Amino acid sequence: MDKVREYIDSNMGRFIDELFEVLRIPSISAVTEYAEERQRCAEHLAAAIVKAGADSAEVIPTDGAPLVYAEKIISPKAKTVLVYGHYDVMPPEPMDEWLTEPFEPVIKDGRIWGRGADDDKGQSFMHIKAFEAMCATDTLPCNVKFLLEGEEESGSAQISKFCASHKKMLKADVILVSDTSMLGMDTPSITCGLRGLAGVEVSVHGAAADLHSGIYGGAVHNPAMVLSKMLSQLIDEQGHITIPGFYDDVRELSAAERKALNRVPFCTRRYKASIGVGAVAGEEGYTTLERTGVRPTFEINGMWSGYTGEGSKTIIPAVASAKITMRLVPYQTPDKITKLFTTYFKSLAPRGVKVEVRPTHGGTPYVSPTDMPAYKAAAKAIKATFGKEPVPVYSGGSIGVISCFEQVLGIKSILMGFGLSQDAIHSPNESYGLDQFAKGVHTILLFYKYFAE
């Protein structure tokens, strides 16, 4: 192991330079005009994995963003690790809140600043570099397959289809993922559960076109006001989601399970300070850790209607829209929740308006048992690198394809992420610590060692 560690340390500067090349590609999946950039990013990563030591790599076209598949088979008798990651990133807006250019990465205060620095280019690139180090020093103990997608931030529609038709190609003993976070550098953790997701876009239509607010005001419904009122009825004053049947399938934790979950080190004061809020909020009767890990949620992600440009335009808008996501917990399913939402939401509309509900994307929740050999290997690797036993935690986030891997491929995933709350993923000024990147690379190579053993 000394040999491979020396290789990593002596090449770390180059690793970061090469990561910067990937971060400069604006591979945004939510906006169709960036399709060529996603293609360019996929080709760049495929070449990087081959250069790192893969036997082969290919960019696989889909009906959306291309997939990157690569592999190195050292022996048919060796264990096989399938590494999953995504190269697409969130849009950088609002641009005026960035302190640096989102696609011109820089190093400042010991951190890499730029869109995708953490989520998920930085974390995925750690795997490529750990793989390179093991190949270069002839210490790779497992077969390795890479599967990188370009639509994780938009629902992973294409990779799910690919898994269903390429089960033999993707056969592995475990799927290794770094697209999650840890509690802290001094409190390492492993994500043992992810919430699911049900996403919808809604619209309320009024008149056939925008109306003069003086001539028609007070005589017809204003879709913006109607939508606001409808949305406000979906959560009550106790933070409880009011959709009938929404909680029917929720697995309620026992008193002992809740007590164990809340043993995780957590400081409300630091939590509030880290995200710049004056108070926490949510479903009454639950702690912040429970609200963000094991309870379902309803969130409005965006709203738009009418005139929002400079100056005044006195109209009654013809339409008002919103994007909504609901985080799900075992044993909720996105299809059922979407149907329940649609029925109830439409029932809240007054006569005289038309309501549309368009499902966007979704995924089922996932649980990773802590008694799996792969989990134990990850825990041992983290302890060796960070000097502390990792804490198992439930993440409030969702990675839609993880449940697909289990249901379609029959393979469990280990969610060994190295992000931190201050990384500001999905927000302006995303960053990733140089120490997080370095420790991640070292931990990944130890995972292979312990998993092979």
C-alpha cells in the first residue's frame, strides 16, 4: 500500500489539473442546448478512464445524454466492483450570486470552487484516480467497471433503460457510489439510506391570454393567486402534508430506532449557521435529523407567472406554474404518490380555471444494510483514512438509479460519499475541499483492498 499511496501523493497536483479540465465543461442536463457539452464531457471521461488503465471504454448513445461504460477485468475469479457516477451538473443560476465563474474552477482557501466540484464530477473523478493509482502500481485486486451517466440531475431516464437491457454487461458483486456526503471530516459517516422522489410540474390556466388588470380585475380568477392558494393548502401549520393517503405506506421508526438515529452528532446552532437560516422548521414531533432523513417532504422548487421584468405591467396572467418535488421514504412509491397528489391538487381548484399536472421524474427509496461485506469494507477503509469509525446515516437526498440497480440488476450499492454540507451542491459557489478529494482517493483504494479480502 505504501507504493500506491506514494503514487497518489506524488501525482495529486496533476489529478487536480485534470479534474479542472472536466469542471470546465458545462455539461448541464436540465437545458437541452447543452447536449453537445454533455457529449464532449462523456468523450473526455471515456478517454481519461482508458488512460487510467481500463481495457476498454465506450461512449454509448441514448435517447438523451450518452453513457460512459468502461472496464478492466483482471481475473474471472476476482470480485467485481461497478463504479457509478454522473457527469451532468445543475444549472449555475442565479449567476449574480457566484463569487467565481462557475465553469472556470479555482483553488481558494484550500477548496476547489466551481459547478460540479463536488456533485458529482469531483467525487466521480476520485474513483478514476484511485483506479489509475492501483493500475499504475499493479495493485488492483478487483475487476472494475465504470458506468457514468449524464442525466442524474434530470431523472436518470436513459440509464434505467440501459440497465434493463444490459444485465450481463453490468454484472458485479457491488456498486460503489460517491455521490453523497459525510457528517464532517472529524465525524466520518456512510449513507445507509436514501429517500425516494416524486416530481411534478403544475399549471393553473385562466383566460386565453393575459388580461388588463384594471378592466378585468375583480371579475375573473387570477391564476397566480389561485396557484398560491392551492399550494398553501398542501401543508398544514404543523408541517404535516395534507394529501389524503400520503402517509399510508410510510414506515414509522420504533422508539429505539429513533433514539439510535438521534445519537448522530448534531448541533442545531452550527446547522443553522452553515446554511444561513435563523430557525429550523418542519413536521412537528420530529428532530431535524429525522425530518431530513426518514420523513417524507413536500417542496416547491420554483414558481413563475405573469410579468417579472423591469418596471410595471398591470396584467392578470393567463397561466401560473410551479415545479414540485416530494421526497419519499420506505415504503412509498413515486407512482402512487404522484397519483394521490394529482387527485387532491385538482380537487383544490375553483371553478373557472384549468389545472394541469405533469409528472417529471421519480425514484424509490433505498436502504443499504450495514452487515453487508461491502459495507464493512467501506467502514474499515474510512476508519483507516479518517481515524474514526464511520457513523451510519440516512440521507435526505435521492439518487434515482440506486433503487433501479437493486430492482433491475439485483445488486446492492455502497454509498461512500465525501461531500460536506459547506460544499453548497446545487447552489451558487459550489466547492470541494482538497483534503476531501485526497482522502477520498486514499479511502477508495483501501475499499478495494478490504473488499477483495
